[in-house]
Amino acid sequence: MVTESLTVRDNRTGVEYDIPITDGTIRAADLGKIKAADPANNEEGPGLAVYDPGFVNTASCRSSVTYIDGDKGILEYRGYPIEQLAENSNFLEVSYLLVHGALPTKEEYDAWVHEITYHTFVHENIKEFMQGFRYDAHPMGMLMASVGAMSTFYPDAANISDPDNRRLQIIRLIAKMPTLGAWAFRHAQGKPYVYPDNDLSYTGNFLSMLFKMSESKYAPDERIEKALDTLFILHADHEQNASANAVRSVGSTQVDPYSSVAAGVGALFGPLHGGANEAVLRMLRRIGKVENIPAFIEGVKAGNERLMGFGHRVYKNYDPRAKLIKQQAYNVFEVTGTNPLLDIAQELEKIALEDEYFVKRKLYPNVDFYSGLIYEALEFPPEMFTVLFAIGRTPGWLSQWLELVQDKEQKIARPKQIYTGERGLNFVPRDVRWA
Ligand SMILES: CC(C)(COP(=O)(O)OP(=O)(O)OC[C@H]1O[C@@H](n2cnc3c(N)ncnc32)[C@H](O)[C@@H]1OP(=O)(O)O)[C@@H](O)C(=O)NCCC(=O)NCCS
């Protein structure tokens, strides 16, 4: 029984409609029943539609994966606060949680870690395929192409209605992303690709594939391993962001998960999504020293530029991920030595958090404010920052995809448009037009 509803009066016809409200939303299809022609006389007309470029106020799905309260600065995966997961869990356990909806028992955890560890190798042809890229190929382009190419190596992945098959592809994708990401990194450096080391943890193995040289066994520094693992946890999902939406949109055609995740990688590649931490580094370098901050802040307030790494479409409070990343920055700098840009970042944050311009607009540090500093300290070139994000986001994309393919309400994603072009023109053949 509907207890909440919206009464709409169409002033074109004078007709009133009762539209049910469920979970704080109305169904766009219910608006479609509102027609300009008089429905009382059974006249047909185009139904009312919603115009919402960028989906700023449109829910595209029901989801139980990630909860965000942007005003309060809350982020939870499957109900667990991100702070507790970052402190007490690890990336593979969080991946299990996201994909399965509940924390694993000991047996489930051991089996999951084992399976992911033993799927880290990729087919040799993928290696050859990656070696075919130009020396200066962007690693995100390489990652996107190689994830898409995996659908040709695993044609069985097309069978998305089989739960066991879906699980196998999910394991393969989470397992192989670090291998592809690390190889894209080595490619740009002209270094030989390093094969996975199954004795190491997920993140330890990734570090080995990135940085191992002639030593027979790579031993990752535990603090760096923990910092990177935490960064993966913090990036693992963020509900219906642009790349999750891309994965869902492509996945709604019932294509295999590799093709869907390749679309997610493509969306993440864009500077409005995955690229802001690089912009933060450029900004900090430009400021150069703490004494230059007041002048820089004045420029931001005058509208000449933005304080990169500040502000968020959803968070109108401190981004909970930014706090945790800041903590990890200190741990990393213990190993690598401090990054002089950290002093500038901290002072910038202090001044901005006290300044009325930022306070009034609820502008706080976001996830990108400190992450670039960590990545730089670990000697990643800026092009790799988004690859790290993509590896972390993979379980989130797959959880969103899994939810989509099991959701009976979902249909092929196919929005409406408002047509603004010409109609009914008569084609004039070339010989007449050009005579
Ligand atoms: C993230 C972002 C795109 C969100 O944008 P949004 O939700 O559309 O917010 P708006 O652009 O409408 O900004 C609202 C107000 O705050 C100001 N503002 C927002 N972010 C700002 C920033 N980083 N520096 C200075 N002013 C900022 C806007 O100028 C605007 O002020 P006005 O009301 O006087 O015009 C935006 O905050 C931004 O560009 N941040 C910097 C880039 C960044 O760090 N991106 C990573 C996001 S994870």
C-alpha cells in the first residue's frame, strides 16, 4: 500500500495525478503517464519526461553495496564504516565483503585469498599484446585495452547467467588487474615484465611486479605494503560514480564483465574522475613554498583558479578517505623520507579550513588531496596514479556489475533525449546540390 505520494497538477490540462513516493524517489515512468493531451478523453500524447544531464538528481538503481552521507562525511561498504575497514581489514577481505555482501568465515577467506593468488598470471599472449604498445603509451590506455582483450581469452565469460562462471571471472579480474597495471608501468620504463610471486600478499606481489630488479626475491617494506593496501581499500567503491555507472551501463547490454570493466577503466581515465590528484601535485609545486600560500589563496577566492583536492559533489564535510590517506602519508614518509610538498599541503589545508570562503561553501579536502603525495613518494609517475585507483576500484565495479546482472528491475540503459534538430527535410542528390 502506498503511504506517501506526490500530487501533481498539470496546468496544461488541469488534470491531477497521484504519484507514489518510495524511498524518497518517484518513478520517472510514472511521470510518463502525464500527457499533454487529455487522458480523460483517451487522447494519446507524449508522456512527461525528466531532463537530467549528468544524472545529478536521478537514481539509476537500487544498491546495497556502498552507503555515503556526504553531509556527515560517512562512507560505508556493506554497512561497515570505511575507518574500521582501513584500520582492521585488508584489501582482499574488503573485496570479498563488497562482492559477497558479508565478511568471510576463516574457510571462505582462505579459499578467496588462495583463488585470487593463483589467478594472478595472465596468458603469455597478453604479455606479447602489451609489448606491442609504443614506448610512451599511457598506462591507462594499456590497462583499458588489455582488460577488454581478456574477453577474447575467456570467451566463457559471456555466460553471465551462471553464478559459478560469474564468480570465476570476478576472481580472474581482481587477480589480474595488478599484473596488467604493473606491466603497463614496466613497459613505459623499458624494463622486463616481472611475473607474479604467489608467496607474497596481493599488494606485496604488486610491489614486486612493479619494482623487482635482479634480486631473486623481492621483499616489500611492510609500511609501504600497508599504505598501498589501505589506499586500495579507500578506493574500492564509491557507489554510482562515473566509472561504476559506465560499468553498469555497458553491463546492462549483458556483455561479458571484461568488456564492462574496460568501460569503467575508460571512464576513470578522464581528468574529471581519476585525474585530480595529479592536478594537486602540479598546484603544490607551483606554490613552491609556504610563504606563497596566502597569495595563492587570495587568487582562489578571487575566482582565478581552484584549490585542487578540495570540494566534492557529494561530500560537504571532510571526505572520510582524506583523513585516512593523510595518516598513511606519514607512514610512507617514514620509509621514503618526507616530501617537502607535504608542508605546503598541510599549511594550505590549515588556512583553507579556517577561511570563511571555504567554510561557507563547505569545501574540505577530498580523497585526492594527499594521495598524490604518497604516490610520488613511492616514485610513481603521475600517469600511474589512475592505474592504482583502477586496481583498487575493480572489486567495486564488479560488485556493482554483479548486483546489476541479478537485478530483475534493470533493463538495458537507454536514456531518452530532447530532440533539437531539423525534421522532415527533403534529400537533394549531390549532383543537384553541387551543380
Ligand atoms: C569536485 C568539484 C568538481 C565539485 O564541484 P560541484 O559540486 O559542481 O561544486 P561547484 O563547482 O558548484 O562549487 C560550489 C562553490 O564552491 C566553489 N568551489 C568548489 N570547489 C572549489 C575549489 N576546489 N576551490 C575553490 N572554490 C571551489 C565554486 O567556485 C562555487 O562557488 P560559488 O558558489 O561562489 O560559485 C569541485 O569542488 C572542484 O572542482 N574541486 C577541485 C577539483 C578536485 O579536487 N576534484 C576531485 C574530486 S574527488
